[in-house]
Amino acid sequence: MEDGTSRSPSYCGDTDPEHDPRQWYTRADCEVRQILDRIADKWSLLVIALLDQCPMRFTELRREVDGISQRMLSKTLRCLERDGLVSRTVHATVPPRVDYALTPMGQTLHATIRPLVTWTEQHQRQIAEARDAYDRRVAAEKEIAAREAAERDAIARRALAR
């Protein structure tokens, strides 16, 4: 095997000391990409944040995560449990009681996500302003393009009418 060649088809590590994020972005079989897709999806971050506060039952989570369906919450919890981020504890009671909690690894993930949420909260107004400015600029560009197209059409109609 050539020096620097990976032995595993799903290995995403770079042999070059300079890190290239395209190595995991462009490969569907890359485990790093799969993990990032899982933890950064629409619902996982919310579930992780809620479970960092305290263990919760399924119905409590469903009530707290606005807009999530029962099916999607089940799927999200199963995937997070499979990845070792959430633990599921079934209590032998009637009716059965199931609690979900972050594992120690899940807690370290939440600690990693927290600065991102803080950054988002600190910059949300600036982002909203940038979005508004962008939307106004794009609308103005479309209006100019439409006016120019109408002028070209009018010139063409006049030329054809002669």
C-alpha cells in the first residue's frame, strides 16, 4: 500500500497536516459527514439541549420541541441513542416509564454546541439586518432587470412594427 493511503474506505483523515474540510463534505461514505449530518439536523440539537437540563420522558420532550411529530421524535431519539449520545432507561412500572438522558459523551457534545448557540444569540440581530439588506438588494436587481427587459421588448416591437 502506498504511503499515506487509507486502509479504510470510510476513513476521512487527511495525511496532509493542513486540514481540508472538503475531504468529508464530498464523500457520502465518510463517517465524519454522517455524524455531522446526525447531530446538526433540525431536531437533534433541540433534543440534546433539552436533555442537558434534565432527563425527560418522551411526552415531555414532544411537548417541549415545537413542531416535531411523534414519529420524528422517536427516530431522532433512536439515532441519538445508537450514536451513544442519549441513554434510554425503561422503568418497570405500570404503565412503563421511559426516561431519556444525555450520556457523558452527549454532555460533551452539548458543551461544544453551547458556544455556537451563544454566538447565534449574540449575532441574530446583525444576521436579520444582513438578510433584510440582501433581500432588498436582490429585489432591486430583479426590478432593474425586469425594467431593462421591458425596454428591450419595446425596442424590438417598435423595430418589428416598422
